Amino acid sequence: MEDIINQIIQVDSVAFENNKKNEEALFMKKQEYENNIINYRNEKIALAKKDAEIIYENVETNLEREKKLQEEKLKRISIEMEKRFTQVENDVIQQIFNKLFVLE
């Protein structure tokens, strides 16, 4: 009877040790997977940040290009307006002189 009890104790001890080893192995796998998930998340966040920076730089470049185009357009319009003003001014001065000299 004592042998049977000792065998049961031995089987129970082996089962307990196996259970403990399995729990440790599961815990290690869980840690490994959690670390993999964290690393994956950090990599994806870094890639998304880099992509966002590239998009931001592209937007800034496009805005700067558009700003220069608008400034050039405004400059051309201003030059054209200045030409027209000068022409109108000269025409008005000429008309005034003509009327002044015609009246005399």
C-alpha cells in the first residue's frame, strides 16, 4: 500500500512539475507574443510618422510653389495696371493740354 501511495505521490509530483513547466512555457510564449506585438506596433507607428512627414513636406512644397505662382501672377497684373494707369494719365494730360491750347 505504501508503494502505491509513493507512486501516486511521484506521479503527482511529476504532473505538478510538468504543469509548472507548461505554465512557464506559456508565460514565456505570451511574453514573446506581447513583445512582438509591441515591436510591430512601434514599427508601424514609425512608418506612419515617416509617411506623414513626407506628406507634410509635399504639401509644404506645393504650397510654396502655389505661393510663388500667385505672387508672379499678382506682379504681372500690377505691372499691367501700372502700364494702363500711365497710358490713361498721359491721355488725360494730353487732352487737358489740347483743351488749354485750343482755348487760347
